[in-house]
Amino acid sequence: MQATHESVVEYSVSDGIATITMNRPEYHNAQNSKMTYALDAAFKRASNDDAVKVIVLAGAGKHFSAGHDIGTPGRDIDQSFERASLWYDHVGKEGGEFLYAREQEVYLGMCRRWRDLPKPTIAMVQGACVAGGLMLAWVCDLIVASEDAFFSDPVVRMGIPGVEYFAHAYELNPRIAKEFLFLGERMDAARAYQMGMVNRVVPRERLQDATAEIAAKIARMPRLGLTLTKQAVNHVEELQGKRAAMDAAFAWHHFAHAHNELVSGDKLGGYDARRMAESQRPGPAAVSDAKAKGEAA
């Protein structure tokens, strides 16, 4: 059946700034296919609107995005949607072809297209930015984070070498990228800023205003100048091998899925949303230390 995608993404424009808001706060904006296709439609809409100079990507509620939907009632991996690329429909395909075709379309393909949008994009990040959430933030040109934001890619616990949009060694120094992946721990906003992954860190109550101020400054620049500048910087990354590296990592990612299914019958290595969330929480020692310091664990 053909699925639709109303309400899971909100769209608004004001003073040349389009705001695209993920709207599944009850599931920490976990990305199902319905949301992903709605995001794609919203990005296209903003790109085609001459009144829009800058695009802000946001998440409703406490968290930016807890990642891909691997366990909510709205998980829709088996549904067909109107294709956004030249990839064929994954539904009904056997073996590794099912997931490979789907993730070429909704993960790697869409993220690459959003990264190459001709207009500047800003991710406004609060709370969790985990796994698939990283992919959405990383495709944006700038990241503005609240002080309580944290970033992580814990999927090595599944036996998988990072998320599908494998930009880790471009967002972080390679040695830090290895630490980030090997440990699967949360990186707080302050360290993400120190590592150059985040542009600004502001108090939670200032996040929306601070992002709007930056977007307004960018919106005053000439459209073509912004487009050409973005293309120039993105081209440098391509010359450094970003696309080829990502293609290789995507293949290894799907080898890991196939291996997991052969060994255990589960592509995700036995992890569901609850178990993955629990794996991200600090251990007892860290909780005790945080309480002693009066911090939220």
C-alpha cells in the first residue's frame, strides 16, 4: 500500500527562513519512513521556494532525534512509499536486497541529496542526537546545539560499523571518530564544539533565538553567493574522498546486517529501541558520581 506522511513533519516560513520540524516528540523524533519521506518533501519545498534563503531543521520536544525507528508502533519498514530516487521499491525483496535497496533510498540517498541542497541549512539540536539523528545534523551546513545536547553512534554494539551516512571521520578527527564509535558513549555539546563538529553551544532557553539570529544573518547574503560557497566547500570534501569512503562504509554496513541475520536471525544483532536506549545510559558509577556533583544522570 502507498503510505502518506502528514503531520510527522511541520513546515513554516518566516522572513526568508524555512523551519522544518520533526514532529514525533512522544518517540523522541525517531525516524520512520513516513517521517523521512516527509522530510524529503519539506526540503524540496524549501529549495524550490524563492522566498526561502535559509533552512532550519529542528526536532519537537525534549530531543532532536533518537535515531532511526527500530521499535515504535509507527515503524513502517515494510510499507511502500512513492520513490524519491531511481532506486526500486524494497518491499517484497528477499535477503539482503530488501534492506540494501531501502537504505540506499531513505538513508544514504536522501542524506546525500539534503547535504547538497543549494541553500544553507542549520540543524538546531537539543537533547539526544543519536545514530540516525547524527545523519540529519551532519548533512546540515551548521549545527547550533543547546548545552544539554549530546551526540552518539552506538550501533557498533549491533556489530555494525556506524550509521549509513558515514561522515564520522569528516566530522571528527579520525582518532576521535574511532573513540566515538568504539566506545559508543555520549559526546556532550561542549566537547562536540571543541572537536569542531558543532558551531555554537547555547543555553537551552536561548537555542531557538540563537539559531534564528544566525539564520537571519545568513539570509541577508546574496543567494548565489551562498550557493556557490556551499558548493565550493562541499567539493573540497569530495576531493578528500568523502563520497568514496561513504560508499565503502555503506557496503560494510550491509555486510554486517547480513552477518547478523545469518548468525542470529536478526539484522540488528538483537537490539531493539529499549535495549539500545539502556546501553546509552551511564553506568552505576557514573550515576553515583553525577548525583554527588548534583548533575542529572
